[in-house]
Amino acid sequence: MKKGSDLLVEALENEGVERVFGVPGEENLDVVESLRKSKIELVLTRHEQAAAFMAATHGRLTGKPGVCIATLGPGALNFSTGAAYAHLGAMPMILITGQKAIMSAKQARFQIVDVVASMRPLTKMTRQIVSPASIPSIVRDAFRVAMEERPGPVHLELPEDVAGEEIEDVPLIPVHPLERPAAQAAALDRAAEMIRAAQRPLVMIGAAGNRPRLVEPLSDFVRKTGLPFFNTQMGKGAVTGGSNLYMGTAALSEGDYVHEAVALADLILAIGHDTVEKPPFLMRSAGGPKVIHIGYQSATVEQVYHPDAEVIGDIGATVSGLAERLGKLPEQAKMLELRQRILAKINARAEEDRFPVTPQRLVHDVRAVMPEDGVVCLDNGMYKIWFARNYRTHVANTLLLDNALATMGAGLPSAMMAAMLHPGRRVMAVCGDGGFMMNSQEMETAVRLGLNLVVLILNDGAYGMIRWKQAVDKFPDYGMTFGNPDFVRYAEAYGAKGSRVTSAEALVPTLEAAFKGGGVHLVDCPIDYSENTRVLVEELRNRVPDVDLA
């Protein structure tokens, strides 16, 4: 006879799951045994948080939920940050946690936490499985909910007695395709009329526009209409950044050079904007451009985002329908002329030879060593703004950053997942020294898995973004600095390779050698963040956009 755990694993296989990430515990042992006998690989990580980041990144890159597993209590609670990361970032994921037996209480309340309740605000759905007979239907529902727009995490708690209970065979639920409603023709007609009536329409692509399945329809829309576009941080790469219609990325909410394009526009077509992101521009009650919201769901109205019209339905079908209605629109000479000035400003000082390296030089050199399909995975820190502004993407989903939860510690695990999914591509994790050390133990996991991966550590001995903000707000420099290990020897202790950058000119050859050497290679690079103040404060402060509206 089968056990509940066997049914769980068969249901996961039925959904096409190939890997489960996590740190199992005593309450998961039946599941572990069922996994051992299955085709699914158990990827053992060194911390549950990293397992959740890996599963979420699987969902982000494939559109299909990644799966992670943890024990009860402390193990399950270590999933919390990863669950929030996926929830805010709209990444489909299934979290499976164990629990003590529910039909007996031989250990009283030892280690018992109400994990279902704790996961409720962090997931789309959370359920305790109370009968093995219900497992096939619950798992099918979990995957459906995780993948439906807006995608996100689903949590299932499997008590150990339910996992170990024997049961007659229960049929699995067939996987069925998800259908997404299409926008009404009247809404498409209205939006097309507004776009045709505008003198300087501008497209903005947000986080919900950056789904793997939308690459072709969005790219076709831009090509067919000839509309210039910019993107939010998490919308970056949905349409090739090499396009001659790309105006830039909104790494800040206002006052940056890309906001000159926003000021010039009289209508913004906001495709997939999700207000979970830090605002890419600030809507005002009067005097600004009109905004059309294109999304799977109605806009979340905020003080800084209150669109004038909405087109609700499948984004791919919507932009295809708009392209058919609009055709090729007149070229916007003023917008394209402005584009050249914006990109020139953004790329200024990209080859300065100061050392420690400046952020502009760092981004320039990383772009130089990464092929068009190479994947860069950012942790969270001051460098994220510079990569968002300066790094040009050419292939979708090749710059992974988090502008939703914006958590530290995700850079290395997300890059590990990217390397597993794309073993033939170059993959680089870019981490600050603070964020790296939050999950640096996963270096052992990466080595054990035989991954090819470069980990670039930006070393300033501080929580750099907060220290910079502290200085900008004129607080004393206090409480943000720390000491670091010798990162080269640290990498070698895990069985990885390590290198140290000692000059600006050495960065590119050091990264090239790391990639060519294969395996896991850590590169320690000192960084100078003084450019943060010169560019992001002094240069942009009180800047009047140089825009001719005549």
C-alpha cells in the first residue's frame, strides 16, 4: 500500500517537478524516503531561506512553481523571508513543511508553531493536509493557485502521521491548462484611440510585464508600433534593451535622466505595472501625462499611481490586440533625440580607472564579460541602482533583481538556480559583502552540485546603502561598518576558487579567467561608493529636465 508521502511525491511528479530544495527534518522523513524512490532530485541546501530563494527563482525564470521543503517550527519559519520574496515578487512557488502528528500529541507542544497562520499573510494560499486521500486534489489546486495571475507562493503543511499513513491508491488529478481572460474589445478600442490622440506616447513595462511567456508579444508590440519605452527595475529585460526605442530604466522614482522622457510624454502606457515596486515615476493630480494601465488585474490605486484608463486581461493578448489596432505610429523625433542625451548621461565615466572601482566602471566591465544570454543575479544593495540604470539587457530575464521585497541574501541562491536551469550560459551573482554573508554557506551547496558560477563580492566593509543614506540624511556615520573574512581563503575553504581584484584594469581579465576556469569562483572586488553622492545626490538634485515641449 502507498503512504501519504508517496501520494505527495507522485502528485509533484504529475506537475512536472524535477527538483525539491530544502533542509528536511524528522517530520519529513517519510517524504524524504518517497523522494529517494522517485525521479525527483532532493537538493539539500544549508539554510531553508536559500532553498526558498532558489524555488522562487525557478518560478520566476520558468513560470512554473519551484518546490521547497522544511521541517516544522524553526525550519518552517526560516521560509518566511523566501515566501515574502515570492509573494511580493509574483514568483510561483510551493512551500512544503512538516508538522507533529495531529492524531496524537506524544511530545505535547514541543516545537509546535502555528505555521499555517504565520504563512497566511505571506502566501496566496496556506493549508494543512489532514488526510492522505486529499493530497492529489490539494497539490493540483496548489499549483493552479501558484501559477494564476498574480503568481505567488502556496504553502502546504503535511503532518508526519498523515505522511506516514497507508492508504489505497488514489488517482492523481490531471494537469489542465490555465486560461487567462482577454480584455474587452471596447477597452482595447478606447486605449488605441487615446494612444493615437497622443502627441508623445511612451510605454512603461513593469514587473507583471516581465513574465517568460510575454517576451515575444511585448517585443512584437514595440517593433510593430514603434513606440519608445522605458521600464521599471523588475520590468528590465522584458523587451531587449538593445532596441533603438529603449529610453532607460527608472532606478529612482523621480529626478533621474529617464524622467525627462516621462516629462516629455503626454501619455504613458503602463504595461504590467505593479505598485509593489518602488515607484518608477510619481503621478500627479494635474499637469502630468495621462496613464493607461494594462494588466491582468485592475490597478492598485495609490497616491502616486491612479491611471486614467484601464485594459484588464491577459497582457500578451492585450498588446497583440493593440498592435493590430495601432499599426506603425509616426516616429517621435523629439523623444528619440532625448534618448541619445539620456543614454550619454547614464554612460558617463563608465571607463574611469580609479581604484577601488566605481559603480559605473563595475557595471561597464560586468557587461563586457557577459554574453547577451549571460545571467546576472543581484543581491540587494547600493549597486542595484547602478545596474538598473546602466546595465543594458539584450535577452529577457538576464538581469535578476528584486525591487519588491528588496531583501538581502537572495543573490547567491538565485544565481545557483539560474546556473542549474542554464548550465550552458555564463551566470554571475553580484553581492555586497553584507548580503553575501547572509547566505554565504550556500557556497558549499554550489560546489557540491558542481555548478559553474562566478560570485562577485563588492567589498566596502559596510552595509553600504544604509550608510550612504545615513550620510545623505546628515546623520553621524555610526553602526554600519564591520569586518570581513579573507574572501579568497573563505571560498577555498568551501572547495571553490578565489581571486582578488587589485586594480580597475584587472577586473575584466579576473572575471574572464574565473569563467574560463569553470566551477564556483569567488571574486573579491573593492568598490568606491563616493559616486553615489556625486551622481545620485549632487548631479540630480534640483535638476530641471532639459525638455522642449514646443
